[in-house]
Amino acid sequence: MREILNTGKLRRLIRASLLLVFFVLISPLNNIAQEDSLLQELNSATQDTSRVNIMIELAKFYLSSDIDKTLEYASRANELSKSQKFTKGLANAYRYQGLGDYMKGDYAAAVDYWQQSVELFEEIGDKSNVARLYSNIGAVYFNQSDDIKALEFYLKSEKVAEEINDTLRMMAVMTNIGALYGSNELTYDKAIEFDERALAMGEKLKDNNTVGTLASNLGEIYMAQAEIIRDKAGRGEFQINKDEYEQAMKKAAEKDSLALAYFYESWTAFAGSENETYALRGIGKANMNQGKYDEALTNLTRAYALAKNLDAKMDMAQSKRAIGDVYLSMTNYDEALKYYHEALILAEELESKQDLMDLYVSLAESYSEKSEYKEAFKYQELLTDLRDTIYRVEMNQRLDGLLFERDMDKRQAELDLLDEKHERQKLEKHAFQAGLGFIVVIAFILLRMYFTKVRTNKLLDKQKDQIEALLLNTLPADIVKELNTKGESKPKDYQQVSVLFTDFKGFSSLASELTPHELIDELTMYFTAFDDIIGGFGLEKIKTIGDAYMCAAGVPKEDPDNAVKMVRAAIEIQDYMAKTKEQRIKAGLPPWELRVGIHTGPIVAGVVGKKKYAYDIWGDTVNVASRMESNGEAGRINISDATYNLVKHEFECEYRGKIMAKNIGEIDMYFVKNPIEHKSDIESHTELSSVISTENGNS
């Protein structure tokens, strides 16, 4: 069951933190087999209730990759359940129709479906799903800035969860309360306390989606705390005492580092899911705060591409705005405004009040920096009007009757939080009406941007000499040369390329025993070693996806020996893994083991992106290579028959059987065993053996 966790006003950009309970997220490297299996089951199912259940599983499966298919299968399950009067099936169908519409940005439809689902689950006595759906509805209201309505549904969820002693639901409510605290800078420390408690529970349960959500929450809070410190420094609050100022900036840097570590933990947990875009966006923002603008743009562009692929419009809007923030920090105001306006179109379409407020602030800042005060004032007025609207809506909501049967002391903190926010908004309203708000904001903006300029210029001077090296580190040298001479690089077809995938055995279990810093250090050590090994064979690293590593042989320069070189590189990688495994065992540490898969075939390769380039490859060959890895064994190298036919004269291999591959059919698999000793090597070895035998005979 998927549950949407409240993301906090601080965390509007992490729109739909989807908690998976008793369901393992499917990595794109391994999802082809499950898709095929489910479709085959659907075609062969004879009972209508079984067909409904399989349709629900397909709706759940496609949430990670194709929202339209989620809605299609949920709708089909709905119709069939109604015709068969299958109440449980209909309740689940409504649930996934709601999730699909939520991902599409149609929140009114999502809430409507979930309320119908709640009624049906109550009818059949399924209180666990009732609690989950109340939490989902609360998250929608929270993301629409209706905190009171959100609290109403969170408390309903908690009440039902307590009735059935549902630990997972309690963890979800704890996360939501943490996000409520996270919406007020005065209660950030309290938010950290709740989030860390919930994170520990998620890590214990090995629930990747919960871990990813909470790690992102913590990253956002630490990043916000760092920004508060920098803002105070920008206003001169620390400058009368140089030591105090330096200590404050050091503290801000530490919080930025903590934020980045938590975002990386989130990215690792979310890898391959629809939630990966949230973590990438967090990493990009943390990169920006550290002055690493190229890295920031790379990660934010990837986040936008993932969101666009899923047609997740809120994520698209928030990624666009984050890219604009980077350009604003770089003082490239025209480019910043371009992205802000593109994000504004999406936010207006979604009627997302919080995103609109954030964009109005960003647009006012950018126009003010360009000395276009008329435009700046326009967006400042829009901001004021929207804040007043939200204020009036909140004041009209009533809390009467919500908390009568609850422990008042336990809930007082949440009510105090809402009161503080209402009072603060009232003061802001009067200040803006008097015209003082605009003057203060502009003065603050100018002062903050002055310090931003100083920091930015220093960082840009330091990074200037690294730009070309960074480009060469991102793209193959031939591609860089083509871009420099032609200004573009066109995709190219290759008829024979060998693609390698690796994946660590039991990575989730290994990661759960490490801190974010330790996990990053371990992955860096292994991936750096892999880089060195494939570099020695002239192979091309394509990318890493979480704990998976992907490289290719025969691109961008064609190489007739690509398959042999790839297998040799794979052998060296497994030799390296065997040595480190032995060292870790001696040190009393859990061993890391690796699966390796290789397939050879045609691909298309080229540069992706315009603002930030990335070299990538596409085609069935890539998917089959992934299947080779996922069907392999730790410590061994699994190759396809296509690769085997190219290397069988060089390596002894062991036949394993066949697997089915989409769009291709059956594929034979082989384990690589040992290099074959050629005749000249055997003769030399035989002569040496004869000498030894003779000597033994004479002794």
C-alpha cells in the first residue's frame, strides 16, 4: 500500500513522498521481468477477482514509470469490480486511481477517489487501509496550504492506527508531525527530533521509501537552518565580531554538509523509483549552497527530466524554479527569470499556492536585482494578495470537535504551531498594506545579493581553471572535440557495442548498517576502482544509478575487440572485489559482493541535454545487459550468447540456460570461468613441466 506523507511547507518541492508498506520498490534495472510476469498472469487468469487483483498489481507497478498505465489498469479494475460486486477490488481500484491523479496533479479528483475508497474499506472492516488513506488526504490538504484540514485527517489516521496498533501508520503520523514542525523555523529542532525517530524506524524496517522521504526531510531542514545563518550574516548580525561571524559561517557549512549527506542517503533509497527526482533536487540545491553550480545544474536538470518523463507537473515546476535559483546565485538574472516564468506557468495550472508564493518571491528578487522595480512590485503585490487569501481561508476553518476525544496535552504543540503561523501572517498583512513590506524586502534583497555576489565571484574565480577538466570528466574526449568544433554532437548508431552492468548483492542491508557519510565513502571507493579498471581497457563509463554501475565498450570509438576487452575488465573488477572481500572479512566487516552482467549488440549513443551535457546509450542491448546482471550470481560474470560467441575463443564459459527478454525472445546465458590458454602458452608450460619431472626423477 502506498501512503503519501506530509512534506511540510519547507518541503513543498518534495511533493508526494510515497511510502511503500510491505512492498519492495522495483529498480528500472530489474523491472522488465516483473512486468512480463504480471502481464502473462493477467492473460492466463480465469477468475474475475484474480484478474482484478492482477490489474491492481499492474497499476502499482506502473506508478514508477508510466502514470497513464496506472490509471488505465486501475480504471479497468474498477469496472470489473463493479460488475462482480467485488468490494475489496473496487476499494483498491479507487485507491490507485487516486494515486494516479495525484501524480498527475489533479488533487481534487485524487481526494474524491480516496474518500470513496475509505467508505468501502470501512464497509469491509479494513481499518489499516482507512488509516493510510486518511493520511493521504491529509497530505493533499497540507500541500495545498490548508494545515487545519490536513491536521484533521492526520488525527483521524492516528486514531484508527492506534485502534489496531499499526506501527507503520504511527511512523507515518510521526513523519507528518515532523513535517508540520518543519514548516516553522522556530520549531526546526523539534522537526529534526521527530524525523530522526521516524527515520530510525524506517531503517530498522528496511523500508527504502520511508528512509528516502525522511532523509530528504532532514536534508531540507538542515539546509534551511544553514540559509537562516547566512541570512543573518548578510544582514550584518555577526559582523561586529569577526570570530562570531566565522563561527556562524562554519556552522552553516556543517549544516550544508549534513543536508547533502541526507540527500545522498535519500537518493540511494529512492534510486529507480518515481521519488528519485525529489532527492536529486535536494542534492542540486545543496550543491548550489556550496557554490558548486555546475554540479547543481547537472542534478537539477536530471531531476526535471525524470519529472517530465513521469508527467509530474509539480516536480517539473519545482525543478524549474530550483534551476532558476542557481542562475540567480550566479547573477545570471535573465536565465533565472526564464526558468522562473516557465515554472510559474506550471504552478498556475496546478493552482499550487505554496509554489506560487515561492515563485513570486523569486521573481520579485530577480527583477529587483535588474533594477526593474515596477515588475518587482507587481510580484510583491501578487505575493501579498495570495498570503491574505490563504490567511482568510485558514481563519474560516474550525477546529471544533476535532480534538474532543484526544489527549489535549499531546496535541497542544500542533495547535500552538498553527496559532504562531496565523499571528505571523496577520502582522505581515498589516505591514504589506502599509507599504513597509516592499521597502524592507527590497532592502534585504539588495543587501543579501551583495554578499551573494561577493561569494559567487570568489567561487567562480576558483572554478574557472577547472571547467575544461570537468567537461572532459563528464564526456568522452571525442565528444568534447565535436562540441567544440561543431557546437553540437549528433546521436550515432553502433552495430556492435558491449554493455556491462554491476550491482551489489544485498545493498539495502549493507546500506542500513552505515551512516550516509560512510555509505558514500564505500561507494566512492568501489566506483573509483571500477573507473580505473575500465579506463585501462579504453572503455567508456556511462553512469551510476544508485549502487549500479554501467559502462560500454566500442563507443564512441568503434572497436572490433570490444567484447573481449569488456570481459577482461569484468574479470579484473571481480578480482578486485574478491581482494576487498577478503580484507573486510579479516577486519570483521560484512563483505560487499558484486553481480556483473554483459551483453553485446546494437545501440544508439549520444549527448543528452543542452544546458548540461551527459553522454548516454539506448536500445534493447542496454536492457538485456541489465537482465544479465539481475539473473547472475554474486562474484561471477554472466554474459549473453551474443557476447559468448565473440569471446568463446578467449574464455572458458559455463552454459546456464535461457531467459526471456522483451522484444528479443529467448537468450542463452553463460558464466565466464577462466581465460583459455592458447597453444603457444600450453607448449611453453609443457616444456617447463618436463624439466621439473626430469629433475624430480634424478633426485
